[in-house]
Amino acid sequence: MTDKELNLRAGLAAFSDVDRVVAVNLDQFDPLNSRDDLIKLLVETGISYTRPREGDLAAEDSNSSVEVTVKNGDVVSAAARAACELAASWIEDDDVKAWKITTGRFSR
């Protein structure tokens, strides 16, 4: 999955309602690279973190977790990656397709 797709799915998980209405601009939502967007993602989803082992970080919700390895001491990037992967895992391919159709972004 590309970073763009990961950001999109994380944004859908955090901000879409049952009608796939999203209150933020998902084209600009980039929690992988923006600390402000990462904080928004964490607040909206309730994702938290643990350190399961030295050098690893896990993003968690009440049902699942995603573990990543901290590279070059960059804990924030590892945290962003883990949170985005966890949030993205909540979104099905059909959800993305339906959002793209709803917003006129779907092309064959």
C-alpha cells in the first residue's frame, strides 16, 4: 500500500461518517508526515501506544494492534506509521471505492 493510500484509509477511518461524508480534506491529510495531522488522527480514533520490546512500538485500540520497528531513533515516524496502519486496517476496499464514487474520484 502506498503512503497516499495509507493516509486516505487512515483519514476515512478517523473522519468519515456512515454516509461517507468527511469533514476534512483527505487530499491534504498526511499523518505520516504531519505531526498536526497525526495528533488529529490519534484524537479521533483513540489509538494509543505501547513499547512491547526495546526498539519496537505498537499502536493499539481495544481489539488489535500494529507493531513497527523504530528506525534510526525516529519514534515519531514509527508512531505515525503504526497508527496509520492500524486505522487503515479498519477500512475495507469497498469503503474506499464507495468514498471515491461518492466524491466523484472513481475512474475505471
